[in-house]
Amino acid sequence: MPPAKLDAEAMARRAAGFIAPGDVVAVDTGLPSLIPGVTPPELGAWFLRNDGMLNNLPLSLADAAAITRGGYVNLAIVNAAQVDAAGSFAGTVSAANPDRQPPANSVDLAAGSGRVIAMLSHTDDQGRPNIVEALSSPADGLRCVNAIITDIAVIEVNGGGLALSEVAPGWSVDDVRAQTDADLSIPPALREMDFSLPANAPPSKVYPDGPSAIADVPDGATVFIDGFGGPGGMAHYLLISLRDRGSRDLTIVSNTAGIARVVSFGTPPGRTAIDHSVLIENGQVAKAIASFPVSPSVSRPSEFELAYRRGEVDLELVPQGTLAERLRAGGAGIHAFYTPTGAGTLIAEGKESRNIDGRDYILEYGLRADFAIIRAHKADTNGNLVYRGTSRNFNAVMAPAARVTVVEVDEIVEAVQLDLEEVVTPGVFVQRIVKRPDGFTGYE
Amino acid sequence: MTFSKLYDTPATAVADIHDGATLLIGGTTRSGEPTALLAALLTIGVRDLTCICDFADWDGSEGILQLAQAERIARVISPFPFVGENGGVIHKQWRDGALAVEVIPQGTLAERLRAAGAGIGGVFTPVGLGTRLADGKETRTINGVECVLESPLRADFALIRADRADALGNLAYRGAQRGWNAVMAPAARITIAEVDTVGEPGAIDPELVITPGIYVNRVVYTPPTGDRG
Amino acid sequence: MTADKERLDRAIIAMRVARELPPGATVNLGIGIPTLVSMFVADDSIVFYHSESGVLNCGPLAEDGNEDIDLINAGGQFLEPVPGMAYFSSVDAFAMIRGGHVDVTILGAHQVSATGDLANWMLPDRGVGNIGGAMDLAAGAEKVIVAMEHNDRNGNPKVVQECSFPLTGKGCVSLVVTDVAVMEPTPDGMALREVAPGWSPDDVQSVTGARLIIPDTVAEYEV
């Protein structure tokens, strides 16, 4: 006679053991919703719930889903009714309720996450196995489960099928096999479940200075740079750091390609505004993707326009709203979208056009970068950002769309000091934080 | 002339909702449901409604359940149409053929609403591929990832709830109220918000406005009662 | 030679455009003459201004000495803070535009065609140009009004049968207000609606590149 099965809290503790410091963890309703309560806070995990809360940070559901689909979830823990030998799972459809349709947020989690863990009772309420050779109802996630946590075992899913990696205290391999309707391989490393939890803090996101924060920007990188046009919202200190680092053949993606130097925007007399021009005149830029690349005045050409006329740089011109939407798509896991902007113009050439409900659209693709160099007003040590006024513009859109987002801020505060209703960019999108040195201005 | 989006009562704010209308209903579980607007809707007797919402058949969604009990709902579009092991009134009406149900993945519902509000004609998303929720939809492989084409989803009216508003319709939320309400506000022809407090323009710090007034047509002050979350 | 007749100044063009803004409308103003329009909206008619820099319900240009680099319009001009503003990102700014939430946009132009095509982002001689938010506004705003001088610096007509410059949007313009006339693009061609004081319909036609549809009665420019 096997011993008692694990209770829900013990299962949640075992699931919490899968979380690495700083992980973004999407937790489904049901069993997975218990995990945040048993996870040591020191671990610095970000729990994303299906009501749009990211820890205590309120998000719209569109932004919450973008985190999942955009690939920011390291670990998704879904509430399953059945899992099969291929790692497909079904939601709460069960033999007892065959006509019920499943809650459909696990479908989102299955599609966008790094690792997917399914949690479920090993058997249903009539004692029939829930771990099966093939699902008895339609899948809600196809071949996406990496590990299964039940009330008697932990099972790893690999290409070849299911491997029993842990058993609950007192349970034998044969006991588990007797309650499973799929082949289980038994690796030599099989062990009893361990419920101890690590409490290592994630590495700090705060960097001592600009050069250290951009030291690994390689030649040929794609870099997002904000700055709507004027000095507001531009990461001047990081731009100078990138110039001094000297990375070459950069593709820069930005609203302008550097016009602050040739348009006053309130520049004090005798000073020169810092903008993209510092990279262009240093020969670091191969291409710009921009909506407003050149000076509004023909008679005062920018560094970019001069380099463009010399044939030294390429230009991809993108309407401003399309640029913003491509960045948003890049960060939100939307691979392409139809927009009416630019239909019937030069911008549409070479692109798919489509009439949808009587309106012309063109197909545009998501845009991602290796690095984003952005500016915010304040950051907390978790990387949550607030901006000031219209300087939010592209900064908030670029942060989610880069592999590494580096932010320059006026002030860094402890994690509890920001009003969470005011946070615009959640820290999951920010990898590095640099304080702009006191007295540093946007002018040379 | 002073300009104001303020309506005196929930009843006047929902008076032109018509039979057959498509409604977005904000809130998730107990947080952010527009209960006063739903109660007013029940009294005006409209029928054949299509309701797009997060949790439908859930004990906490009193307003939606009351509409269902009064047989006003013809169709439910939701990621969670049936919750609870035995199902509720919506589940029963669906089994009886009295009401249609469409299940959409939660994130895809949010993205389809966002597309409608943002003038996007369709999006290619990997979500749902290979499941029955993608059946019959156009697919395409982009950058090596197989995606489903999802269309914008717009509505005639959005009934939403916020913590506070100003007379220009700018809204701020509290906690999880933001979830669906902020996504739905831009996606309807007419957006009606019930709020706990109302102020003059400037009452909300411009950094804290989550739904700008451009998306909000009507605001009703509904003083908080009891356990509304 | 009618081109020598007195033309209206930029402020009068802006005043005429201001009459097109219905109370309660949300309006996006382009750079140049359009920026002047806000000065002429009647005190008893409230309109809301949207800027793709990421602010709604924004106020007038900032007073000297009150400039804040974190409060600008799409042209980079500093704005005065006013009660009731809301800030948002570029993606939200353009969601508002493309999603049809901006009722009216007022733009400048290099050329407008008889059927309402708009060209305002590139002069071919320069070989490069700035699109900025113009294509999104042309595609997304419910109503696009062009406010411009009738002829360019060299006297070339800017109201043309077909645009020769690269387009910003096709068939998107619903009204054209210039320093000599008010015109409405239609599927059949450019219809003349009003003429500047002292100008006859024939005078306007003589400085226009599109064949004008001239109704029996043409009003004098009302401001």
C-alpha cells in the first residue's frame, strides 16, 4: 500500500524548486497559483498572474500577454488535466465533463514560454491515470511540456518520452508506474523529491558607469536609441559611452538619425547637443532605421544626411507609427501585422498588400535588437522605470524589444520606493541600469 | 461652454444600448467589474447581447450572471466561459442550445481587442497553433515560427470600471482593475466608465493616467458600496 | 495676371481652418500653418489636442523661460503644462491615430491631388525626406484637412491633378484651405468651395494645377 500523496502545498514547494533567481514565472490558476506563496522572496522571482498582476505591479492584459508571447517568461506553470508522452497537455477537460471547454490562458502560456511545467494530480477522482500515452481530449498545448509535477512524482519530458526523475517520499517506481498510463524510463539519477528551496538573490542590475554597461556591444550589432527629436528622453551619457567603446557597423533604430545638433530645441548658446551624430561622425554607423532621419531644414544638413549623401550609410525609412508598432510587435511576440499606414505609397513597395473589410493594409514585421539604449527618469533596483512627460515616447516601446536593455536614469531608488501604479516599464524588460553622472548635460 | 463626459446615472449612460449589441465587459474575477452599469443594463431589458469578457460563468461575476439568468445573452466570447466543476447558468444555457460560446486564448483576446483599438488589420501570433482554438484560421511561417492570423475584435459598447476619472474622461485604476478595463476602453465605439471618484481636469497626475480620455465617451460616478474590489 | 492679387496671410488660413473643428473634437496639428490653428479656436468651442510626442489635452506653446525638455509637441516645440493632460508612449500615440480616435488632423502639404491624394514628406530634389507621423495621420485620422499656401515659392501650383511627388496617403484629404481658396477633393475631382476676397473662380483656376469643379455659386472665404 503506497503512502499518502503530496498535498497541494508540497507540490507547490517542489515546483518552486524549479525557479532560478530573477526568473519570470507565469502561474496558471489552480495548483500553480499556490507557488508564489511558498517561494522565498529573496529569489527575486517575477510572478505573472492571469489577472495581469506582475508581483504587485498592475498591467493591462495586453501587456501581460505580451510578456508571455514575447519570450520573457522563463518558466510557465500550467494547471493540466492530462499530459501525454509527447509533452502535450489538455486543460480541465476530463472524462467526467467531456463537453466543457478549457480555460484558455494555458494556451498562451504554452506558446511563448522558455520552460513549461504541468502540475496535476497523478490520477483523476476515479483513480484513472492522468499521465497517458495519448490525450483523450484535444490538446491545449502541443509538445510543449518540459516537466510534470504530480502528487507522487516529477517526470521529465524529452524527445524520447517520459523519464521518471523523482518520486514522492515513500513511493516506489512500481507504485508510480501502476498509476501511470504511459511508458516511464527510469534514469540512474532517480531520487526522492527534495522540498528545500534556494534563496539566492539575482545579480544586481545596477552598473557602476556607462562604459561597463555597454562594454559588450559588438561590431555589427543592432541598437535601439531613443530620443524623439530633442534632448528629452535621450540617453546622452550612454551615447558617449558607446562612442568611446567604438563598436562599428552598427544598425541604429531610432525616430530620428540625429537632428538635435542641427535643430535648436533649446540648446544653450555656444553648446552642441549630443545626439546620434556622435556615432555617425565616428564612423560607427552602417545603417539607420528611422522615421525622421534628416534635418527639417535642407540648408542645415545633419551628420547622418551628409554621410548618406557620401554613400557611407544606408537608410530604411519607416513611418513613425509603424516604427512604434514594429517595435511593440518585436517585444510582444507578434511576428507580423497588417497596418493601413503607407498603403498606396512608396512605403508599400515590395510588401504584401491586402484589402481587409474594404480597407487597404500592408504587412509589416516585428523588429528586435541586440541592445536598447534608453533613458528614463527613475529606476528602482528591480529595473522598474518611470519617465517624465513626453520623454516616455519610444523609450517605453523599445525596452521590451531588445535582448539587452540598458537604461540611463536620473535617479536609482530601492525596490519599494516607486509607486507601482506609476511604473511604465516593468523591470522584466530592463537588464542594466546606469545613473547619469551628476552634472552631466546633453551638450558638449 | 464647459465640456464634460459626466452622466448623472448608470441608467442614462447605458440608455442607448440596443438589442443585439456587442459589449465588452471589463474586470477579472471580482476586481474591476462594472457592476452598476450591468445592473442598469438589466433594468432596460435589452436582449440578444454578445458579451465579451474574461470570466463569464463565475459566482463573482454577478452582473453577467444576472444578465444570463434573465436570458439576455445570445453569445459569450471569453477565455473562461465555464468555470467551476459543475458549470453555472451559462454552461447550462450553452448545453441547451440557448446561447453560443466562443473560447479565445486570454492573450489572444487581449491582442485582438488591442488591434481593434489601434487600427491594426490583423496580427500573426504563435499562440494556439495546433490546438482547436486555431481551427480554420490562416497560418503562415514567419522567421521559422508558424503563426496564426488573428483579426481585430471590436464592439459597439465597452462597459468598464476605473478607480477615478476627471471630467475629460482620463482614467486611473487600482491594482488588477487595470487588467481588462484598460484593454477594452479603446476597442469599442462607445466606452462607458463607472468610477469611484471624479475630479476636475488635473485631478489625475498626467503620468498616472492609464486610459487617456480620448478612449472614454461617458463617465458615471458610482460611489463605492461594500465589497466591490 | 491673377497671381499678383493679394493673398491671405497664414493666420487667416489658420482662422478659416479653425472653423472646421467641431466642439469636443480631438485634433492633431502638423507643423507650420497647422500649429497656428489652435490660436483661433473660439473660446466657447472646446477641442482637445493630441500630439504624437505622447501627450493628450496639451496646451499652448510654453512662455519664454518656462521651457521643459520633457514636455514637447511633435515639432519639438515646448508646451505649457495644463490641467487634464495625459502622457503615453509612441506606440499608444499612434494606436490613437491609426485606431480612428483622432477626429481631425491638419497637415501641411507639398501637393494635393484632385481626388485627395497627399504628398508632404519628400521633395524629390533632396533625395531623402522625413515621414515622421504624417503617413499614420493620413491613414488613421477620421478627417484630414490640408492648410497650405496655394503655390510654392517658385509659383508652382500645389493643388494638382495628379501628385508627382511621393505620396503620403491616397485619397485621404477631405478639405484643402489655402491663401486663395477652400477646396474639397471628390472622386470626380477638386471642387471649389470658397474664394479669397477679390479672387474669382477663374483667378483661382489660373494658379491651380487641377481642373476645378466650379459650382454655380462660390462663397467668399468666411472667417
